[in-house]
Amino acid sequence: MIRGPIPQAPAQPPKAQVEITIDGTAARIPEGSTILDACKSLGVETPTLCFLQSLTPVNACRVCVVELEGSRVLVPACARRVEPGMVIHTDSERVRHSRKMVLEFLASSVDLSTAPDAQRFCERYGADPARYAESDGSAATVEQPVKIDNQLYVRDYSKCILCYKCVEACGVDAQNTFAIAVAGRGFEAHISTEYDVPLPDSACVYCGNCIGVCPTGALMFSSEHELRARGQWNEAEQTATETICSYCGVGCTLTLHVQDNSIVKVTSPIENDVTSGHLCVKGRFGFSYVQNRPDDV
Amino acid sequence: MFGAGGGTSSYEEAEHTDLIVLWGSNARETHPIYFHHVLRGIHNGAKLYVVDPRRTSSAQWADGWLSLDVGSDVALANALGREILHAGLEDRDFIARATSGFEEYRATVEPYTLEHAEKTSGVPAALIRELAHAFARAERAQLCWTLGITEHHNAVDNVRALINLALLCGHVGRYGSGVCPLRGQNNVQGGGDMGAIPNKFPGGQDVEDPASIAKFERAWNATLPRKAGWNLTDIFHAVERGELDTLYIIGENPAQSEADQEHAMELLRSLKHLIVQDIFLTKTGELAEVVFPASATWCESDGTVTSSERRVQRCRKALDPPGDARDDIAIMVALARRLGHDWPEYTAQEAWDECRSLSPWHAGMSYERLDELGGIQWPCYDEEHPGEKFLHARLWEDPVPGERAAFACVEHEPPVEALDDAYPIRLTTGRRLDSFNTGVQSGGYTSPLRRGETLDISPEDAQRYGVREGERVRVSSRRGSIVIPARIDPGLRPGLVFTTFHFNDDIATNLLTIDVTDPKSGTAEFKACAVRIETAAV
């Protein structure tokens, strides 16, 4: 093969810089960035639950809100784009209070036991969900039985914070299968298949991309669910190894989570150019053939 | 193509193109994550055309579905070329500067009128014209194919016919424009790139080129054959002729994957020595005299694989292999030593570094850089080189350095097995989303999507032959016969049935398929054989 010039993708036109102020620090941020991007570039840690870089912001969780001078209401950092002259406060009393209440509402109604990020934010903002308990000691919750209707993954909506990430990953942002959506309103709002049918009767193709984006463990590999139920899930003992899927020729990067020489979960790095963190049913679940435990056969 | 056996584009280009053609590819199910890039392209405004006899789940996303008769690809491609020329939409500057053989091509496609193509392929003339104009007018276009193009007796002609279209419109060598064979297995590309094909050394270097021979002989301190070897099909023919009595098979299950399975089994049984190295005792392994249990390369060993965008990526050991299973390299070294050769122990990285020292395409791909960059696309000539997103940018230099890209003159040839009164139905084979090839891998997990093997049949044929959903029918070809449950699929046309070979232990589809192969690639015509269906006495 003749060695030619190194091919280049067309250069993007340079972006104009927008001048804003965050927590008293003046900054120049590329046009089109969000306030969240700006915070990241300045090292300002902002909690997010419904935001993921590979998904379109839905502004559902409100935990990333910041105070914007001149704005009557707090604005979501994940979706609001920077504009010249914005003066933003990310750690004002009003912001901390709002974040704390959002987290308290979630923690009082949802089981966050497998949601490490949410737990960390609760601690950081001093959330006290117990104060929402009614006189009989219990707040309204979304507690319900775990949905187990197939052998690959379970849906435990007691742990669902309605962040919409699974809906987005199943929809136009990744898989474009549209097997799930939010049904119902208010406190009754929940994630549902069409007509609430079990997964095997739905449009689901078991890519597991909903599991990949779920921030609370509401959607979970059956293998992880079973190990947790037996008290044998041990993240500290697990290794995570990146390799390439053994099936088709696309070359998706798999992260194999291994405990006791068994694959217990498969993910893909969100920053990977090929997958953006998404896989198909074979890549995510088709690993059993290499498991050498007799009870796996 | 044009001196490099690999797709010319990167996946990301599907997101930044104006037109995508999937030809003989159901990427939605067979390359799902590539299809994610296609979907992003569609959401960004690209048009999608799907050329496939079946209305697949990929075709359901298409702006245009060209439902051609199995095996009429060249007729359709040549008609697209003729229509582009007659409409004056070809890229004359590109053709004049960067290609050769254009006048011969023009003469070859001249008889392929829209009417001729409609008659031969069954695709309405208006739709052929629509795709011709859309492809030629698109600023950027991706032309992708899979086994629907290559599992034919005239596979190479099919590929050349598609490449002609890209040359005609200058849809190659630019960001967003290119031709992409999507590889069916995780290291088909890498296997070929590493020289596991009979006519190439690693890095696409010709095994009959004296300079290459001299280079590899020096490196390996051995005398190498002067002539290209045999591909899998040639090997089976040599067994048949009695010229070959020993086979060492690594990671392949030809007892189930070859067309005309009964015949393939006979040939394997006739061998004097059969050695099989695999992660399971496959059907082929059961026939072997010696079996070497191997570790699974993607999770029990270290190494590299190469994807359909020429990206070399690291595989890493995450599990200890079971029992006595050993790494492929270790087995081969141990065998070489037992045969009296003083081979050193190799790690995967040492083997790779040796490859880099001999293959200019891979020279700059140290393990360190592969780790750091998340894989590198060949060619990568040195450790400063970033790898190449797309190939053949040189075709847009003026003057073009090196050889011009050649048009090929190819003619339509129908499938070898014509339909007749005894076998009036066309059987074509393929894959389903949750399964893979002979099922050695995908059989290991419980997919809720899996319905077991079925013969998919159009509603019209179901009515015509009195077949009910789920009913077991007998399907026979000139070579064999199987019993299989029927599934009525409105995505199929009358006269066409579909199945897979994912469940070979239960339903041996390859008893039916025909063992005629492309003389250049050696690929069998899995996509087209003639069958009949019977419902009675099953």
C-alpha cells in the first residue's frame, strides 16, 4: 500500500469563548457548553443523577441546580448553556437547601441502598429523609416487589428515582428500541413497558443498555441480584478487566467484572468511541460459555 | 481493496455522512453497535437505503428498501452504475485522475438498463433510479456490506461491483465517504491481517513477492514456500483428492459450519490425522485423534484483535482458564518443541512485537500505545503515527501517488442452483440478534429472545403450502433434508425462506446448503440454495 498523507477529519471551526463568573471566579468557556461543563472545567464538583454525557439532558432530578443572578428560579446546570455575563453561584444557601430537599424527597421514598452516588450526595448535603416520615413513622414510598421475568436482568423499581436514563438509552439516545417509557403521573409515575407487559412480551431486545446507565441499581444483572441476595456480592474483591467482545467484528470494548474467577457483570466504558458504553445482548450477556463453574452449565 | 484488505472508513463517519447503503447486511441484528452509529447518522439527517431480499429490522429503518432476488447483486449494482452514467452524475474529475479501466466499465454496464435490472432482480426500476441518483448526488456516502454479498459463488464479483459504484461517484478516500465490509467475527479482519490467509504475510504483504519472502526468511531463519497456499475450500478439495491427510484445526468448527455438512463430515473422517485445538469439544473435535484444550482468547489470554474499522485493540486475561486449557501460543510452542524445533516461550506481547517488526501497517502499535489510545487503526507506520481514520486519501492528491484504483468489469451470474419444479423455493441463511454461528458461544446463555430454530416463511407461501405457525415441516434440497418448525414472517417475500445454523445439534441447516464456492475467496454460497417444503407425514 502506498503511504499517503495522514487522513484528517474536517477541522471544526473554532468556538467563540463566553465570559461568565462562577462562585466569584471569572472564566472563559467555549460557546455551546453547559454550566455543568463550565463547573467541571473549573473543578467545581456538581452532583448529578439524571445527567449522563452520552444522553440528552432531561432536567428530571433537579439535583444539579445552581443559582443564576437575574433568574427567578434555580437553573439546571446539566442543560442550561452558558451565556455571556452569567453570574452563577453553585454553593449558595439557596442551592444547598434545594439540593438537600431534592435528595431528602428521593431518599424518603426510594431505596437508595445500591446507589452510591446518591448516598454520597445525601451525606454531603446533610439530607435527613427521616424528617418526612408521617406520624405512623413511614413516608410514602415506591416500594414494590422485584420484577423477575427473564434470566438476564431484574427490575427493582423500589430503587427507581425516575431519572429517565433507561428510557433515553432505550430510545433515540442509543438503542432506538423504545421498549420502555414513563407511565402515570405525579407520585404514580413509573417506568413501564407497553401496557406494562413482562419484558419477554415487550419490544425489549435485552441489550442491557438501560442497566448500563441506571444510577441506582434498580436495573441489575440477574447474576448480581442473586449474589447480593445470597450476601455474596463483594465489590472489593472484584477485578474489572477491559477486553474485546468475542462475537461480531465491530470490536466493542467490554469491561469484565470478575469475582471468584467468574464474570458477574459486563459493562463498557462510556468514553469509548466505538460503544459509548452501549452493547448488544451477546456482548453484555453472552459470556456464560466461558464460565467454568459446573452450576453455570 | 486497492492494495489493502480492510474497510476504508471509521464507524464515526456513519454519523457524519449524507447517505448510508447497507447491502446484504442486517447490521441492526448482526452488528448492533455499528448500527448505533448508523442511527446517529439517521438522526443527523442521513438517508438510509437497505438492499436485502428480506425486510429485516435494518430495512425497517430505511428510506428505501431494495428487495432484490437472492444473487442478483451484480445486475443491480451494474444498473445503478449505468443509471448514474446516463444521468451524467458520475464524478468525472475523480474518475479521470484517480481510476483506471473506466471505458471498459462503461461498456460492461451499458446493457444493464433499469428494465433489465428490474426483470433480473425484482427491484422496481423507479427504486433503482432513486438509489442511483441519491448515491451519486450525496456529498458523502457510506457503502457497507456483509455476508449477503460475500456468501455467494461470485462473492468477489459482488464486492467489485459495489466498489465500482464508490469509484464512479468519488465516494472513497474522503471523511464520510467510503466502503465498509462489516466483519462477521471479532477477528476476521485481524486473522487476515496477521497472514492467516493463504496468500499474505502479516500486514498484507504478498507471499509470492520475492522481497517479502526474503524479509520473512531472514526474520524466521527458515525457508518459506514460493507459492500461495490453500484456503479452507482448497484444503477440503485437497482432502478429497487424497493429497492431504493431516489437518490441524484451531478454533474452527467445520464439521458444522461448512456448507453441505454430510460431505464435509465425510472428508474430515477420511483424514489420517486430525488435531483440533478449541475451547470446547466441538463436533469437529469429536472427530479428532488429538484435542488440545485451549483458553478463550478474549478473556483467558492476552492478545490483540482487529475490528471492521481496522482498529487493533487489546484483549486481556480476566479469568483463569479451566482445567488443562492453555493459551494458543503456549500450545503451539510446546508442539513445535515436541517436533524438534527450539522455539522460545513467547508472551502475547513478544509475538506482537515480532509482528510489528515485520509488518509496516502495525509498526507503530506498541502495547503501550494501544493501551493509551484505546486501539489504533492501521496503517500505523511508526510510534509517532496516529493511525488512519480512513484509507486512500491519496486518491484525492493531484497527481495521484502510486497506482490508480481500478474499475472491474463484472457480469451478473445467477446462483448456481436454479429454482425448478422439484425445488421451487429459494433458501437463504443468516444470523439472528441473540445467537452466533454454530452456537458454540451463544448456546451458553439463556436468551429470552430465542425461539429455537425456525424456518421463516412468507405469509403467501404459508398459505400456498398449507403451513401453520409453529408447524414442523420437512425442508429438502438436493443434498439433504431436515425437519424444522415454521415461523410466518411478513418480512419475507413469496418464494423465499430463511433460517440460520445457530442450533446445529438440533437442526442441521448445512445439510441443505450447497458447497459451491467463489474461486477467488473460497466462500461457499450459503445465501442461495433451492429447496422444497412438505407438510405431510412429518
